[in-house]
Amino acid sequence: DRWLLFCRPRAYAGDHKRRVSVQTSSDLLLWTHERTILVPTETEKQEFYGMTVFRLGDLFWGMLQVYDRGTGFMHSEFAWSGDGEHWSQVPTHHAALERGAEGDWDHGMVIAAETPVEHGDELRFYYGGSASDHNDLDNQRAIGMATAERNRLVGLRPSSEAPGYVLTRPLLIPPIGDLMVNTVVSESGGVLRAELRDDDNHVIEGYSLEDCDPISHSGYAQPITWQGQSIDNSPSPEVRIRFELTKAQVFAFDFTKPVSE
């Protein structure tokens, strides 16, 4: 029941003028003062030119426009938030939308439109591109499209061929629902398994890694079961899920009603 406006703050401190703030309103007439939500570190050349925001799953996603004022180039990086007001970034600052190669029509700057278009198992990101940098007054501009696999924007994978592990925060299991996972599993011995743990980090009986029916192939909505049992049969309504990844990646998980219903 509110509107969020992502903009550049009118007042700022320090050397970086370009940063991202948010204002909120319940009626589109009265707005809060802008509150800064994303600021580059003091040692970075980059500035945050702006950010387009869209909803995907239960998160707000931002395509943060990272501007290098030394070169005039601009690319986009992902940011995300659970409430639209408190934001995080990938620490390695990997480009979500990269500039084109030298001589390409989008070599200078790329700025994504607000919301990707879902088409089958594909997300289509329309964006504006410039051939030259921000300082070129005769810059040539055009519109392009970048694609990503459905709901596979950011994933987790082991750093080696040894198994890696992901432990979630405590979750309440829906009364009727299957645990589904969006995963890419290597065809050469890749496996994904999961176990349930209580809030004291103890494995719940019947839901250990050994009980889990392993997933050995990729899929956008793979059901996870334990000797055929769904997660909604767990004796504990609140659990942590511990995923084990062997040559596999996990992008998202969800609780859904069984297909038969």
C-alpha cells in the first residue's frame, strides 16, 4: 500500500554526487524526504548514476547504473532488497549488464529498462546503449535486448569439485506444499541434496542428507523429497534447509502445492 520512488538525493556529503535514494508515498501526493540507500565507497572512482527496480520472487531487484567519471563509461550491477528500503550488493561487483566491446553500438554506456519481460524460460532485459562515453555530446544511441534464464540471475555453487553447503534462515513450512528448487546440475556426476534442521542446528529425523532423494539433473522447479516424503510431513513446522551442492548450482527455492491438486 505504498509507492516507492528511486531517485538521486538533492543533498549529499563528500565527493560522490551521484548516489541512489528512495522516497515513499501512500497517495502519490505527499512524499517522504529522500533517504540515501546506496553510496559508493570513498575510494571508488565509480558513482551510482541511478537504478531501475523490478519485483522478482519475494525480492526487489535493482539494475544499478555504475558510472566511472574518469572514463565516462557506465555498466549495470545487481542490487536487491526485501523491503525496497534496505539494499545489498554482490561484494565482487560483477556486471549484470556489461558494455559492448570497443567499436560496438553499446560500448560506452548501458542502462536497463525497468522490468524484464518473461517469455517462456527466458527473461528479456531491454536496455538503452550508447556507442561512446557520457561526455560525448554527439553520442549515438540505440535500444538492445539482453537475455537470462528464468529466475537464474544470481546463484550459489561450490568453489571446487568438493561439495559445498548452503544453510537457510529458519522458515515456516506451509501446511500443504512441496519444496521446489531451481538448479543447474552438471551431467558429469553433479548432485543436489538437502536436509532439514531445527533452530538448534540438529538434523530432523527422517530428513537427513542420507534420506534425501538426490537430484541429478537440471530444472527450474525440481521437487525435493526424502524417501518419497514431502517437506510438509516434517514433524517440525519451522526448519532450516541445508543444501548440499556437488557440481551443482542453486538459484531459488519455493514451496508449491502438489501438481495433483
